Amino acid sequence: MMLSSPDLMCREAVELMSDYLEGSLSRRDRRRLEKHLAGCPLCTSYLEQMRLTIAASGSVTPADLEPEVLDDLVELFHRYRESPDDT
Amino acid sequence: MEDLELLAQMLGGDEKAFTELVARYNSTLIRVARYYVGSDASAEDVAQETWIAVIRGVSSFEGRSTFKTWLFHILVNRARSVGSREHRMIAVDPNESSGLAPSRFDQGGMWREPPVPFTDVIENGMVNQRIVQLVREAISLLPEPQQAVVTLRDVEGLSTKEVADLLELSEANARVILHRGRTRVRADVESKMKERET
Ligand SMILES: [Zn+2]
């Protein structure tokens, strides 16, 4: 007999994980999710994959610039730069 | 070297400092601009105008935010004016799928197709280049709003509130877009793991 909020299903649990990692879930939802995770190894591994995905995003370095793009910008740099010594 | 040191050197005329800042941020500028404007070419133009504004010191950096937040604000202001000329609509569609196929779950809402394990992605306690590369590709395939939000939040490390302020979204909407983007990126990496398994 369910007196408080009903238990989460996996389908609902995965929808809460990004907010869980952001620390932005309500206390009620956080408790429901943690209760679900405690009994569900599959959602626990899904959550770990979310963490890995976010960690990997933080390690993405910028793609190398195309040389033409860089050349254009360097030209603009010299064209628009104010001389620092012209006071 | 820190962004601010590079900025100071750049303002002193150092071309190398300028190209280093460009190398760090130009791809993010283009991604975020793409959220507002209708084509890659327009996004590249907006990024270029942003650099010109930085070179000319049009709005000077006052140290109230980080360099990159300031830079992204210049970009967004420009992109927004170009974007409204191009009449681009930005909306969060509440019915849009979050990126995980409903067929992954059975009728009771439990996993029917469980998550495929991520193997060989950790080296010395850190994520390795293989998964970083998969994630980079997956982010580049996201729809524009998700690409902008995931890039600013997870790649550049802005807070969700900073992202929401920058893109003039409510924090709730920014979190929904972030959730969808992360869900898709994880699913994309998972499908690559699956390919390798079979
Ligand atoms: Zn579960």
C-alpha cells in the first residue's frame, strides 16, 4: 500500500538524472530517485554513463581552426587594432 | 596561460596571444551563434564580428565576469540582432523526444533493452581520448539549441544560471534542453559501444 508518492519506474528515473547531477531536483524527487537507484543496477549504470558523458564533454578541446579562417582573423587583428602607443 | 593574460598581451599587439584566444573559443562562438542564425556562414560572420569587437575594445572587459562569459555575451548580442533579421524562431518544444527510444522500456516502464556497458573508457582514473572523441562527435550532431546549451554548460563549464542568462532562457528551460542534449549524447556514445561489441 502506497501512502507517499509512488515508486519510480526506470523510464521515469532516466528523465530525472540530468537534474539530479545538476543538484536541482526537489527533495521529494531526489529521494524517489535515490530509492530507485538503490534497488536498480541498470539505472545505476545509466547514471554512471551520464557522469562519464559529462566528464568527457569537459575534456573536449576545440577543433583545429581552418588555416583560412585563422588567416582572415589575423588580418582583421592588424587592421582593427588600435595602436597602444598613440597617446 | 590564463585567458586574461592573453587578452592583455593581445591588447598590447601580440598576434600570437590573439590567435591562441581564437583557437580556444572560435568553435564555441560558432556553435552558440548557430542557435540564433540560419546558416553556418552567418554564424562564422557573427563570430568574426565578435573578434573585431574584442580587438577594437568596443566593450571593454571590466573583470566582473570571466573572460569567456564576457566574450559569449558580445557574441550573443550580435547573433541576436542578426538572428532577428533572419526571423529565426527559438522555442522549447515540450513534446520533443528526450533522445531515448521508448522501445527501450517495457509496458511496466522497466528496461527492456538495458544500457550497453561503456568499456575501456577510463585510464588512470580519467576519461580517455576515445570517449572524448565520441562525445565531441555526438555534440556536433545535436540540434542547435541543445548544442549551444551542452557546449556552454558541459564543455565550457558555465553554470546553468549563466547559460540561461546568456541565452535568455528560464533556468527551467535551460535544464530541459541540457537534459535532452546529454541524453542524446549518451545514447550516441552507447550506440558506438554497441557497434564495437558486435
Ligand atoms: Zn531502474
